[in-house]
Amino acid sequence: MRFQTPLERGELICRYKRFLADIRLPDGREVTAHCANPGRMTGLAEPGMSVWVEPNDDPRRKLDHAWRLVELPGGNLTCVDTSAANRVVGAALRAGKVPQLAGYDTVLAEQKYGERSRVDFLLRAQDRPEAYVEVKSVTLSRRAGLAEFPDTRTERGARHLADLADIARSGRRAVLFYLVQRSDCDRVTTAADIDPAYAAALAAARAAGVEVLAHAAAISTAQITLGPALPYE
């Protein structure tokens, strides 16, 4: 996934109302950027942090900047745009670059399943059961090298796990795909202290046959692509 326009470096002034952030650009201008992230963004939204924003001149958009990346100490980058995860994973699935999910002829996005859910990707092939793939963007890290999900309580995430468990029990493949959108982590775990209900739902889903995959994201200020597989702890 390439960014549509070159990113500009800035300094975070503050994030507010979850989806808005005031950012100071190098020329001194202060702009309001859209923040496509409903989570807490722990450790990623402190005033003064170095950030990267994507400008646009689309008259259909209310804001002419979107907050895409945070630059952490050491030059490590984190993508704070949660919607980017689906675009990155979708491109990788269509290109057959996820070994565990290769060999499917059709990749469909945003398909209804369960009672109230939409699965991020439905994979189909004539010689195997359908695969339902739910993608989660992972950006929380409270210990060096360890990425954690979720960063806030998520009833929706627990509901998705229950629906995936039903899919697995029916004999179809159900896959939870964690995309770690930060370049300073090499393993993934569940933040059970933040959301015990989600942790319990994940344990029940795995017992029902739901597969858990995790990959790093290869992040630069030009693009984000799928990186190597990571262990889930």
C-alpha cells in the first residue's frame, strides 16, 4: 500500500475527540488532521511526538491532512491508521504472499457473516473450504519488542471472535490475522489485563479451531507492505 501523496513530517500538538489531531508543520503552520484510529493509542499520542501526515486536496474531504505515522525513538515507525491494515493484508492475500492462506482463487472483502458481523476477507477456492479472515491492527507495546492487542476494551472484537468460532465449528476455516503496524516489535500477545472478556473470547475461539496468524508490517514514509510472520504468545 503506497501513500497517495508524499508524507510531511510534523509535531503533534494534541489529539482530541479520538478522530482529530492538531499538528505543527515545519513551516510553522498548525493543521488539523484526521486520525483514523478509535483506540487509546497508548504511547503514540503524546504532545511533541514526531509524526507524519498525508496532505490531500480532495474537496470531498472535510480535512486536508490525515495522520498516518508516528516516529518513535531510534527512527522506528508506527502506523496509527487502523484502516491501513486491511489494505495491506488485502493486497498480500490477492498476491498470494501469505503462505498459510495461499492457493485461494477469490478474495472478497467485507462479507456478511454471523448475526451482526462482516468479515474482512472471505477466501474461496474449488478444492478447499472457505476461509474467513478477520484483520486486527496492532499498535500497542508496553514491553520492548512485544506488541499487544487490544489497546482498549472491544465488545465488537469479542463478538467477531464468537462468530469466527461458529465458522470453525461448521468445518470452514476461521482466521484471526494480527498485523503489527510498528517496526519495533517481533512478537504478539493478548493484552488480557486491558480486556479480560476479549482474552476469554480468544481462548474459546482457539479451542473451537480458530487459527491465529501474526505478521509484521514493513513501514516507510512511502508505503506499507506485509512483513515477516511473527510468533503469537
